[in-house]
Amino acid sequence: MWTNEKILSFINSIYLRPELWDVEKNCYKDRNRKKDSWQSVASEFAITPEEAYKKFRSLRTYAKNEQKKLHKNSGSGGGKIVKWFAYDTISFILSRDIPESGMDTENTINEVSSTLYCIFTFCLHSNTCLAMPTGLDDS
């Protein structure tokens, strides 16, 4: 039976093992270390490593869904508070388990593409970009 106290203890046990959740750490890529860590967590809670991993995934998904609700409602009058008891405890995982992507990356790519398009268009129309950069001629 997963009591609230046991769930918080489980989350804290995961937190102490960044190889299980922190994609920015080199240890995250070490399969043997992860396997050993899942085994340790499992034995600590008298479950199998597969059950430990499944429980973690379930809690992480729940936390991510709560986070989405929070962000979705933040613009409409604001002030939504997450009531899930484990949200604060598991918040360490919310920005660390997926490599950086999304709007910021897309915006950066769009800005660079737009800038390159403008430069290319200018070069085509003015013929100024066809000159050899200084310091590269053979003489």
C-alpha cells in the first residue's frame, strides 16, 4: 500500500540518485549505474526494480500533468495552486528529465533562419557578398 508518507520517501530516494532522473548529468547515461540504483530503490521499498520504475513514471506523469494545469491556468486570473501533496517534493524532476526543447529553441531557430534569409536576399540583390574575405587571397 502506497501511503502519502511512503510516496514522499520514495520520491526522496529517487532524488538522491540523479542517474535516475537528471538528463544533464553524465551518470544518467550509465546503464549499469541506473540498473543498480533501481535495484537499490526497489529493495528499500520491498518491490521489484520494474515496479519501482513504473511507480516513478506514474508519479512523474502525474506531476507533469499538474504542472501543465498550472501553466494553462496561470494566464486566466492566475493564482492556481497545486493541491497534490507530493508536487513540491517531486518538483526537482519537472524541468530536468527532458532535454531542452520547445518554444525557446524554435524561436531561436526561426530568428536565425529569418536573419540568414535577409542576408542571403541582400547578397543576391547587391552582389556585395560575393567578394573574397580579407586575408584569404593567394598573393
